[in-house]
Amino acid sequence: MESQNIEYKKTWRDEYLKWICAFANTEGGKLYIGIDDNGNVCGVDDSHKLSEDIPNKIRNTMGLICTMNLLNKNGLDYFEIITEKYPFPVSYHGKYYRRTGSTMQEVSGVELDKMILFVQGRTWDSIPVPHITVDDLENDAIKLFKKKAKESGRLDDAALDVTNETLIQNLHITEGEYLTRACMLAFHPDPEKWVTGAYIKVAYFENDADILYQDEIHGPLILQVEKTMDLIYSKYMKALISYDDIYRKETFFFPRAAFRELLLNAVIHKDYLSTTPIQIRIYKDKIRLWNDGALPKEVPVEDLYKEHVSKPCNPNLANVFFKCGMIESWARGFNKIKRYCEEENAKLPVIDLSLGGVTARCFASDKYLALMNEHQETENVPLNEHQKTTQKTTQKTTQKILDIIKTNPYVTRTELSDLTGISPDGIKWQLKQLKGKNVITRVGADKGGYWEIVSEAEK
């Protein structure tokens, strides 16, 4: 059966040299000549001539030496051509090919850069960057690194009480006299000078179309993470207040520690060859975190919350974040997210690959939705600007739901969620509020019944 490393061809054609090129640029493989797509031996004509011609063509066009075995089954001759993985990029007539699953693909542009690094056994973040020195790095970023490394116990005082130059060398983010891309991303004040998409965008959405406000976070990645967390949990997310006896408690709709893990995961695994930044959409009851990256092929989405291997896209950058205690090195990030969510009875983030990258969708917990139900807007109480914005957003959402019901009284909660961009739990809460205020009523059973508007909601 054809696979990543095996290809069957009934007869020889010179164009199959591309398959040999692809094997050399990927993981190596075997090309069989004289076998059909179902794996049945059909044999070849003039095996003696082919046994001389094919190795010569491989050597003359690509400079490769492959093992070619003449085999026989039931009196039929066929060939096995074994190609090893080569330590340098191999081209065929000036073009590069690689194996993806059981297919052969031509590689160019950004993908060619990735393939060249892969063939050389290097990662993108290990490449040196000319024209920057340790003196060009952001001192605040280095100070934060040292502070967190000491707090986490990952580095002791002896390792931290050194010059910045020695610290950077000890982190293995240099190559000769040059700093690497990992160093530049983590500590340089303007990494976008070399990497266009090395920043984070955050926006608050009233719905999928309307943005109320937005921010961009730039600078060293070490600082970007801290600034983004502070910004989101102070400006973008509203904490609901409750009391346990005399103690005041703040509840956010998604645990801060869990979102921090998601953000760190996005920063570490981002494909920095992409020019698109990390994007965070925040609604009143959900977050969508998108990163232009990919999961390791060994880790399907459904296994993220299970035990899996640690294979960061940018291992040198990951090592910097590990040494300062910001991430783990044993693929425990999603286990920690699961634990944080369980501790606060929050919903696990939903991870998918539907938008051309990795998307994490976080929805408000039932606990938060219940608190929202308790926190009715009180009349005659002065509102600050954030509360005014939230109240305005709630009123617009309410009116949108009523307009949909007017048009289609038989609309379901799922349909309302799709039309408004609000989570199903959010829609459930909204409908409960409207029923409690006698704005709408349900006629008939939950299934098969319809909504009736009793009175208009307060403006």
C-alpha cells in the first residue's frame, strides 16, 4: 500500500525522477517499478536496460546514488529503488519536491525555506541574525527573564548574576558572534524589523462584524505575553463581583491561568515565516485566540488533552520561556489548562484547525453566566465607561435577538447563536432574562413551539 515512504509505478517514466527527489528531501523512501496501485506485481519489459538507465539518470540529474534492486515474483521482474534522506536540499531540473503523505508536491517560496531548514536538521529560530548585538536588546525584557527564572527556580543565583552577554550565551541563542532569531524575538525591542508578524492584536467585538475597541502589543515576546495578559484582564474582560461571607471575590468568564497557557502556546508555536500576527477576539462571553501555526503531525487535535510528545515549532525560543519558568518542557501545558478549568468549573477550550491555523475557543463558564443573571443593572447608580460600554452592548444584543424573533418566531437557540455570534449558553441566559422581564414568552413546547413578544425591551 502506498504511503509516505512507498510509491508504486507500473512502468518507468523519466518524470518519476521527481518522486526520487521528493523522497530525498523528506524522509527517504522506496519507489517500486513494475507494481500497480494495488500492490500487485505486473512486471517490466527490458529489465536489463532499465537497470543501467535509471541509476545513470538519477546520478546525472540530481547527483544522487540510490540502491536499485532487481526483484522477481512469479517470473515477473520488477525494481525496488531505495532513496535515503539527504542532508542537503535536492533539486530536479532546478525545482524542489517533497513527499506529503502519499503525494508528491513541488515546493517553493516560504515552504522551500522550511524544507531547506528541515533537510539540514535546523529550525527557523536557530538561524543567526546579523547587525544586532547584546547591547541592542531590551533591558526590561532581560530583567523580567531573570526575575521569573529566579522565582521559578529554573536558574540559580550563580547562573543569573552574570553579564547579559554571558546569560545569552548560556541560553544557547547565539551562533558564533551572532545572535539567533530566538534571541531577537524574545529580547529585542523591535522584532518586527526582521519578522513582520511578531506581535499580538486584541479586539473587543460586539458581534462578528462590529469592533468596539482594539489594541496591538509590540516589543520583545517576553514582555508581549505579560502586557497582553494585563490588558485583557483589566480592559477587555469584566470581572463579576460576589461575596463569600465578608470576602469580596472577582470572577472572570475564563480562568486567567488557563488563558495564559493558551497564549504562551500560541507565541511558542507560531509560524514566524507568516506575516500575520496572533489575533485575539474577545466577546462578552467568549474568546477566540488564533495563531498562524500548526500542530505537530504526531499530535492530532483530539489528543491535546491526553498525554503527548513535546515538539515545539521553535525549540530555541521555547527553551528561553522554559528557563524563566513561563512554560513546561514536557507537553504539560494542556494538562495544566484542564486542571485550571476544573478548579474554577470552567469549560475546556475547544481547539480546532478550521481557520488555516490553530484556533482556541473559550466560552463563559456556567458559574459566570449564573453570576451575570444575578448582576442585574441597577438604576440610579452612576456607571463608569466600561460599564456603559457593557450596558450598551447588552441592549444592542437584546434588540438583535428580538428583531430575529419578530422575523422568525420559531427560531431555535442554536440558530440564534449562529445569527448573533453568541455562545449557546449566552443565548440561553439572554432568553431567560427576557422571559423574566416579561418581554417574551414561550408558546407551546420547547420543541415545536414558538416565541411571542409580549412587550418591547427597555431602551
